[in-house]
Amino acid sequence: MVKFRKLTKAGLLGQIQDNFKKIIASDASSKSIVLSNDLEINLQRIKVILHKCSDVVYRDFIFAQNEQIRLALIYIDGLADSGQISNQIMRALALEVPMAVPGQNITKSEALEFIKQRGLCISQFKETEQMQDIIHAILSGDTILLVDGHATAIINNSRGKVQSLSNSEGKTMVRGPRELFVENLRINTALIRRRIKSPNLKIETFKVGNVSDTDIALVYIEGIVNEKLVAEVKSRLEKIKIDAVLESGYIEELIEDNPWSLFPTVNHTEKPDKLAAMLLEGRVAILLDGTPVVLTVPNLFVEYFQTPEDYYQRFLFTPAARFIRFISMIITLILPSLYIAVVSFHHELLPTPLLLSFAAHREVVPFPVFLEVFIMEVVFEVLREAGNRLPQLIGQIVSIGAALVLGAMAVQAGFMATSTVIVVIFTGIASFVFAYSASIAFRLLRFGLLVLAGTLGLFGLISGVAVIAIHMCTLRSFGVPYLSPIAPTTGADLADVIYRAPWWAMFSRPRLIAGQNRKRQEQGLKPSPQKNK
């Protein structure tokens, strides 16, 4: 005997939702999916496609001409103009229609046509029955109006203007977008949505801070990101028990892998275009309400020598720029220590004319070379810190200018040698070439190497550099080796370290970061030269 199970409406919707998930899994593009006459089923289908998207707003309300007709609005908070939605769509359909057509009762079959002809107070709209068009419209900032009893959706042009910041004077861009994140969480998520119009872009929101109750958003691209990475980030965020979180730096210290290391294992950015590129490689972003600084994990050491402009200009120019940044990193770390070691202990390494020149400069200097360099380094760091407190337009200029003036005066007074001033100032300028987060670590480590070079010479300098290298090899950022793809070496990923391969040759995403979907693009995109006919 066959037993039949009685399904309630909730059970039927649940069964429809489960079946629809299977359809989405087999056809993620939603090209073959059309709307149903049942409003509830349509809503469930859209919610399945846009699951884990906390910035999607679903608004149910009753049609004013007939209380039995249900309507639903769907839009992205931050992308759509909420004022236009309230005044020209909801107010018109819920309040003003009875005043315009008194005593007229609209049936369910007549509702869609009546709304198009007399209900909407909006300049542009179009109709569609395809789920693919609906999802694309929602992610583009339009508002979808669904009417119960009709398998047609009305796409209303209600795209708002995203109020972002333009690039500041302190972040000069050669080529690329000038937009920056702001302190509003919803505007920041809208800036990301505007660049990645995919239903796989997931935005999950949480609350952190027992007193501040701060909104935090976890952003990633489903299908590209490693699911274990998402689970690990969620686990660390859920363990945060603190009174208040006022800036993303709080979160960074609470979730990083190695809190006692000088090297940061959590990266951050203020540029939406850079964040979009990192999400497309399989990273996870953490956005916090009240700050424009967005955290990204996992973080690799090579990221501090890459800039968005490297990917916007021709690939032939990138190796020279990145090589200069790597050389500047080496100069920042070891040049003062190498100068101390050679001048104090290893005179035989210098050519005789250069050795005599150094000796002539130091003839009237009352301090040993180690103390001389140490004092100059401290003075330069004081001037740098003072420059950070000045307005951005003149801060760094004033700090470097003051260092040059003080250095010249110290040489004239006989307190410092000319060669020492040149080495220290050149080292300070080199530290501005690469990312600020990495330069802080190298500036602090430089003082330790100064002591080793001043006491043990080149042996102490080489030992210190070896210890730093070994420490960096042991670091991991959310399970990913900090020095990858250099150590461990990943051949395909080396195409984006010092040398950046052209876009038509970058077929895959980073192996140790991305999930199962490592395919970035199709092969065979290399342009072929045109032959003269």
C-alpha cells in the first residue's frame, strides 16, 4: 500500500526550495529558470540564489486597490535609491492609488496591467519573466516588483549614486579608479557589488562588541573561495568577546595567527578595486562599520610589493617597478648595518680611494660609526613621525626636508660624517617605496641589525638576516605559508611576483589560496598580429 504524506503550505515551500537548490547547483547561471504565478515561490527562488547576501532587502506589502493582492519589492541596500523606492513605488502603490481611482476594485488578474499604467510613479521600467534578468537587475541596483498571481516581474530603474571618496593627495594614482571606501558599511558593500555583479558574491553580517554592538560584514565569492578558509574566519570572529570594536585594527589583533611577530599576517586596503581583485583570487574580506579600512585574509608577503597600477598598465613595465620595490626593501633593512660592519670591522672590503674618503670624513667626528648611525636613525624616525602628524600634502616633504637640513648642519658642525648622512637619508627614502605596513617591520628590525653589525660585524649582520628569513618561513596566514609562492615554490604562481605575466597568460588563480575553482579565464586569448594584405 502506498502511503501519501500530507504537505502543508510551509512544507510545500520547503520542498520547492530544496528542489530549486538542486536546479541552481546544476545551472548556476539561472538561464533556464522562469517565474511562477505564485509570489511565495518566486521569493523563495530568489532567496535561494541570493542566500548569504545580507544586503538584499525583501519588502512585502499589500496593494491598496485590493487587500488580497500581495506585492514584493527586492533591491540591494546601498545600490538602490531608498528615497525613490519609498516615494515613487511604495507610496504610490500603497497610499496614493485609492485617491486617484476611488471606488475601483482591481482583481488579481488585472493588477499587473493596472500597476504599469496607473500605479507606478517612475520614469523607466521594463518587464521580464527570466530569473537571470531579475538577478542581474537586482545586483546592478534596480528594484524588482513582483505581483502575486503573475509570472512577470517589473524592473524599476532606481539606481542610486554611491557616495564614495575620491583618492586623496596622499595616495597618488597613476592609472586606475580613484574611489576609496568610506565609514558607512552599506556604502562599502555597494562599492564592491558595483564591481562584482554576481550572485556568488556573499555578504554575511555579524555583531561584535558587547557594548558598541558594531556591524561587521564577511565578504567572499562562493565557488572561488576555499570553504575551509571561510569557516576558519567565522570561527575566529565568533570567539571575539570584547566590549567595543572601534576600528578594524581591533579585529586584526584578535584574529591574526602570530601576534608576537613584527610581520602582519592580515592585510588591509582602502580601495574597492583592489579588494575586488583580491576576492577574485579567493580571499576573504572583513568590513567594519565606522572605518574605511577593510581587512583581507590570507595575507602573503609579496602583496606588499604589488600595487593596483601593476595590473592596469602594460605588463612589460611591471618588472622594473617591482624590482625597485624589492631592492628598496633590502636597502631599508641592511644598508645602515652593512655600512657599520664594513667601516668598523672589514676595511679590506673597501677600495682604497673609498676607504681614504671615509677616513677623511670621519677625522673630526667625535662618535664611533655605530653611535653616529644610531643617532641619525633616531632623528630621522622622529622627523618621520612628526611628518605623519602634519597635513598629508606637506607631511612627508617637511620630514625629509628637515632631515636634509639637519644632516647638512650636523656635517658642518662636525657631529656627523657626510657618508653617514647619505646612507641614513637614502635608507629612509627607500622605506617609502613599498607598502607602509611592511616598512614598519623592517624599520624596527633595522635597529636590531645595527646592534649586531656594530658588535659582530658582517657575521652578526648575516646571522640576523638568517634569523629573520627563518622566522618568515615559519609564518602562516590562515593556513597559507607567508612567503608563498616563493617558499614553498609554486611554479605557476611565480608569474605574479617580480614579473607579472600578461593577462592572456594568467589562466589560474593562486593554488594555495583559491578553492576548487582555480580557472581564471579561457586559454587562447593571446592577441595575434595582423598581417598586411
